[in-house]
Amino acid sequence: MNLKKRITLLSAAIGITTIMVPTVFMSVNSNNNIAINNNVVGIGNRNAAAYTNYYSQGNMETITNLNGPILLKDNGQKVVSMDWYGNINWEYSVSELDTTDKSTKIVDWNYMDSHDWLYLITDKSFIIKIISTTGSIAGRSSKTTSQVPEGANRLATISFNNSLYVWNSTTNNPQAVQIDRNTLKKVSLATNPTATGYLVDILPIAVGYNIGVFSSAAVQDTTAINGHTITLKFIDDNLNQISSSPTTTINSSDLTTGTTYKDFATYSFQRSTNTTSPLILVDKFAYSVTLNKTSMASSSITKLTVATGSTANNKWINSAFMDENDTVYFKTFGEANIYSVSYNNSVTVHTNLDSNNNTVLQNIVKNTDNNVQIFGVAESGKEQNNQFGMKKLYSQDLMLITSSENTYITGMKSKKVDSSDYSTIKPSISLKSSSIDKFIANVPSIVTATDFVSNNADAIVGNNVTFKANDLTGELTVKATLTKSAWYDNKQKTTSIVTAKYNSSTSTKPKKLSDLVKWAEDRAFFTQFEKYTPAQLVESDLNKWKGLIVTTGIQEGPNFKNLSTNVVITDRKDAQGQITLQGVVSYTDKLNNFVSYTLQPRTYTIAKSTGQYAIKFYGATANATGTRQTEQPKPNPEINIGDVNNATVKDMQKYLPSMISWDQLPLFLEKEESYVPSHRNMVSTYDDKTGTLTIELTYGIIDANTIPNKFIQTYTGFTTESQANINWQGDQVKDDNPIKQVYKDEDIRDITTIGAYNDLKNTVANQVQANQLGQIYDTKLARMGFVPTISIDKMTASDNEYGTFVVTLDYSGDKTDPTKLKQAYKNMFGLKDFKISQRYSGMLPIGELYGITLDQNSAKAKRVIEKYDVDSTISTSDIISTLDIKGYKLDQENSADNDSVTIQSFTWDGEKFVFTVFAQSKEYTTVSTTEKFTLDWAPKFKAIRERNMIIAIVVSILGVSIVSTAITLYILRRNRIRRLLK
């Protein structure tokens, strides 16, 4: 028989991985703040926090799986799986689990940790099997189907043989039924067991060996254990006491005073090696079990210590687990100490919760009635496959600490208690501040995952957020799945657990579709249809203007597809001028919901019907004369469009008549009584040379034999083709101007005769920009809104040499661009294929930027004079270096690109060097310079003579000889300088 839940903790060690994917619902509507929907469609119901109304029952072991603890709530009426922050993974009420026998509470449970199976039994002997990691119900069975004993209220699992046992603890020498762990139906019955007494629990210690916990009286949750005797017996899987085995008795005087069987603790821990004895916990005692299978008489159950370790507080064990190192931890009711029992059965105080940095927890444990409990923390990947099956391993460093009566939850790592209250750390979602304005101004379906931000959790993943939006009511439900690193993970996110989260409320409200879809105001509707009577308006007319009649505040695009607005007429009252409309707006939102909204009917007042048929054109002094179908058309008197008192029509005179489109023709109608506009047909003929437009108006679906149905009206005064010609500004250059010899047969205008461009006479042609030339032409096309592209043709060398350029206006462009001319006009107004060009002169010739000068007193001229004496040979480059050269390029990277500067001729008179320089531009062949300059050595030679004369006065005859020699040398040098440039 597979004994009790205690085996859950037998071979435990650290471990926690990811838990089931929980969700949060955020519900939003246009009348209320964002609120939480606490009902989750799926496994169980999700409420606030697991530890709220947490119900502690000491005779039911503390259970932890990879996702967190499993708890009872509401006096055992609910079972719940909690994550490591106190949020609910899944939850069931007894009424959900048992719809047959109408159970009212869970009275016992057991956990088979090798498979994460949780078994429950209710007060009506109803049995349930739940996959604890997912919350899936794997099986349930009534007492009739299971064939369990009448009044069965206890169950135990034995992992060693994968068995499940059920019995009635209020019956002496009970018959325990072995139940199939999957079908939950009876397999066999342990009849007439030799172990006598009222069975409290079965604690497995080895294959085929268990410790039976028996009471001397009936065991019920409300029964006090005072006066009862508890006996611990070695029993087999059929509840038979093993021959020659010893028993251990716990006298009533040693049991916890005032305790009922509801809090009577029984735990079994099978440590991982055969050499380490099993450990059991009963009430407030810890026992080491020695099993000698070959000599059962040598087996023993030895009490280690009183669990409380304090004579002042002598209460029952309320929670326990074993870590990966075979150390067992337990906590007793009302105490501040957490105890540990090492693998060698040494019992010590592991932690005193009254001595930590968590002041809230300190205050809780100071109360001697505190029910603070501890839970092991498991991590994925730390399972251990031992001789008894896969067991969860719980960390030697980690512990979850809860207080049911204070709804407080925190954690402990390496004996240090966290100062945080996890009950306040709730993962949630909320709108980003940057999205609030968008959210308030729109219907809810426009929402995206990027509009939300996670709080106390990892970042939101888009595919983990789903939306349910109702644009008609303005309601939005957001369902999100968040992940959050475990509290013990130091925020390294090496372990990511999935947590439930509950969004805090916010004052943001989405719009209802009725807030965005509106009828046009009366004035706007009247302005558009003031000339119509109700009978003249038909639905096709209205739907042409549906964007004006119904404003939606939404547009076709990614958020709204297949957007449609339809307006229908539901009533007409011609005499009163009243028309009643009904409108429907529909679309598919981006959540793929089809939305259709019907506006409330709206009545507008427009023109009243006189019952008379009449047509009048703007500018006419009377109603137009029409003809019937059988009559010859009679044109009405011509109207000069400039005399029309309607601004819209009068403004059309700036256009050529051919530019008036067919959809503009109805604008010429001032009055249209009783005729139905939708039956109207208007065509026009035009003459752009004379500026006339003739409109022919006819009506169908009318008694054309009695009512005039054709009207002809001609308008004059439009802009003519010649009036729209392009006129270049500036005076024409006369034929005797030299530039006409260069650009023969071209029309040339002087740009400097245009006031705005007079300053260009000081500007070289290639420096003029096209965007400067907006005033270089004049045309009425500009009044029509047509704007050309202005460009300057590619400059030639002669353009720069003579100060001219060619400007081109181009009116071609995209067909949809209203500033460009249509194909029909490409050769009008002086254009040829949309273009017209003109040459302009008057700019500064490029040659004005070139020149050569010489300053005799410049430093560079003096350097050359000082450098050379009479007997020196002077280089051409040194002579050129004395010149100031403007414009000519002499320092190009490629010397072949340099302009030419040469000395053409020179003379030397003994003191003055006279030379002629010629420069030629390589780029502009007509640009050259010829200049004649003088370099004078006379001042230098004069200084030499004066110095020699002073020497002659003061020296001897020998000195006169030296001077004579010097003079002779001077004369010789004077003659030699003639060879300077040879």
C-alpha cells in the first residue's frame, strides 16, 4: 500500500522551474475605469491571491511542486496552486470538483511527487486526481464508483508500489481499500488486518515496510487528542503488523495539549541512501526509524527531540520538507524557530524568524498563536532518480515563508529573510503613458500590445497578449501572459517562472463608436444642399457626400478595413423642405471583428418645394428659357463671366474655358427647382481662342413633351489662349550689339534691364541659380495655379566669356500634379512639348575676373632684384613670380591643366629690365592678357657707386687702383646682364 502524502517530502531537494501559463484579464469600458475580470475561462477560476483565506490543516502535509505551494482555502472548501509570489496558478472549489455527492470540504490529500499527481478526498468520500503542475483534472470518482468504505475520510500513497489507499479513520481495525491510481476504482481490499486500532496515517519507509500511526480512539478532525494514546507500528502493505516488530507508544500526556486531529501532523522522509535511516514526524516529535528486515525485533523507532525546543510553547508541527542534502526542516505552530534535522539525526535551530531584518515577519512570529509555515523551493533540472522514483529536490538555501492569518508571504535565502512582502509585488499590465491620449480618443479595437507595459514582471511579449474589443459599447478585455524571474534568482533571469497578474485600475476610457460617428450639423448640411428640395435629393447624391454627411473619426487603413458608410432616405416632406436620413457605418477591425453601427435617424431642413419647374444660371437676370423635346433648342442670352455675382463662378474667368471640368458645370446653376439633380446631364463646348464656354443642360426621366428639358447657356470673358502666353521680361538686345555676332539668329534679352536683376551685371553667368529667376517671365498661367520647373541650360565656355545663359521653363510633370499642364496644352502658350527657353545677357564676362599687374615696390619684386647681380642669370619663373596674377590657374594638380603665362619679349638698358607678358586661359579661349612691365635695378646700382666713392676718398693710391678695378668690373657686369634671359 502506498502510504501517505508524507512521501512527497521524502526525497526532496531544491527545484523550481516554469509553472503553468497564467493570465490576467483587464476589462475596460467607456463608462467605467479599467477593471479586473476575475474569472478565467479554462482550468479553474483565478481570484486575487492564494494566501487570502488560506486554511491551514496540520494533518495534511505541506506540498510544493515546481510551480509553488499547493494550499487549501476557505476552511477547506477550495484547493489552489500558488506561484512563488502568491499569485494563483489554478484553483478549484469543492462544488466544481464534486457535482455528484455535493461535498462541502476537502478532508485529506496526498501527493505522489514522482508524477506530480495530487489526490484529494472530500467529506463525502469523493476522490479527485489533479495534475498539480497544470491544474488538469485527471480523474474523479464518487464513493459508489470507487467502492470505498462507508465514511472513508483518509487516503495515502505509496510510491514504492504506486498504490493509493483509502479508509475510514473513525472505524476500529479499518478495512483499507487499494484504489487504482488512474481509474480511482477499487483494486483490492485489505481485510482483517492484524494491526489494530484507529488508523491515522500510513508512513512508507521501504518497499513493503511502513509505519502505521494508530490511535486508541476514533479519529475525526474535531476530536481532541487529549486522553488518546498514539501507537507507531511496523506494518506491511496489507496493514498487517510485521511479526516480531517493536511498537512505540506516545502517551496522551505527551501529546500537544488542546490539539485536534485536524492539526495532528504525520510526515515521512525516506532519505536518499540505504545507510541513512528514514525520519518521521508525528505531532511535535521527530523519530529516527531503524529497519532491520532480517531481524525485525532489532528494528526501532527512536524519538530524537521535542520539536518545539521550548517548554513555553508546546505545539504541533505545521509544515516540513527535506532538502537535497537529506536535511529535514520543520516549523511548529506558534514558534519563531525553524528547526533542521541533519542526515545524522542532529536536531538544531536553523533560523530564528524573530532575529532577521524583516520587521513585519518579526511582529508576526512574536505572537505565540502564529501559524507561519515553511515550504521547500524546487528548481527544474534538480530532480533525482532514486530507488523510489523521481523525486523533487528542494534547495538547501531557499525557503518560502507564509502566514495565513496575516496574508503575508516572503522568501528566505541562505538563512536571510527577504524584507519584501510578495503580496504587494503583483505582476500587472497597464497602459503606457504615451498611449493614454490615443486610447481615450479612439474605439477600443485600435489597441495593440505595444500600448501596454508590464509592472513587476518581464517585458510583455506581443503574442502573449490577446484582446476582445467591442467598439459599439466601448468595452475592451485584455488578456496577457507575463513571465517573472523567481525572487531568489537575483534578477539574473536564469529561472523564469510564469506568474499570474492583476492590473491596477486606471481612469482612461476608450470611446464608443457612437462617440466618433456623427451626423453633420444642420448648417453644414444646409450649406451643401440648400438649393435642393427633398424630392430632388436621391441616395446616390447623398452618398457622393457621405463623408460630409456622416463623420466617422476613423479612416480606412490597418486599424479599419472595408470601411463603408451608407446613407438612405427614410422620409421626405417637400412642402416643409424636410428630409429624414438613416446612416450605417461598418468595417472590419484589426481584431477581425465585423462592426456595424446604425445611427439614429436625422431630419434636415433644406429648400421647400414650390411645385414649379425653373432653371436659372448665375449671372442671368431671369430664369432660363428651355425647350421641350420636340422643339428646336433656343440659346439664352450670353453672360460675361466677369459680371457674375457668385465668387466661385466668377473666379473661373482666370481659366481657359477648356479647363472647366464637367463636374464644375453644376456650379453655374443658381436655381434648379423641381428638377431632380440625379437626372441631370450637363456637357460643354468651348473656344479657347475667344474665351467662350457653352453649357448644354438636359434632364431625363421627365415628361419632356410638357416640361422644358433642355437649356443652353453661353459664358464669355474667360482667359484666352493668347492672353495666357508666356512673356519674357527684359529689353531685347539690338542687332548692333557685338554679342549678336556670337549668338546669331537667337533672341537675346538683357537681364539687367529687369529691375529685380540689375545687380547681376556684377555676377558671372555661371554663378546665377535657377531659383533666383522667378520674376524673369510673366504669364496668366500662374493665376491658374500652374508652376513650371525653372532650369538653366548647361553652361558653355562662351556663355561665361560673354556673360549669357539660357533659362528654360518646363510645365510637364506627373499627371496627378495640379500645378502641371495636361497633355492637351503642351504646345500652347508659346510652349513646345511643355517647354520654352530664352537667352539672357548682361552678366559680368568671365574675362573681367582675369588680369596681371606688377608692383615694383612689392616684397616679391624686391626679393628678385636683391637676389640677382649684373653677372647673374635670371630664370623666367623668377620674373613671373614678381607678378600679381588674377584668375589664371598655375597650380593645378595636373600641370597640363595649367593656364599659359609666358614672357614674349624684353629689353635691358643696363639698369632697367623691360618685358612683355602674355597669359591665355585654357578653359576660356577668348580670355587672354598682354601686359608690359619694368623691373628697375638702378636704385641698387646707385647704392653700390656711392659706397665705392666714399672708399676712394679715404684710401691711398692703392685704393684708387682698387676703385678703378671695381669700376672696370662694374662695366663688365653691365654688359653681361644683357645675357640674363638668353
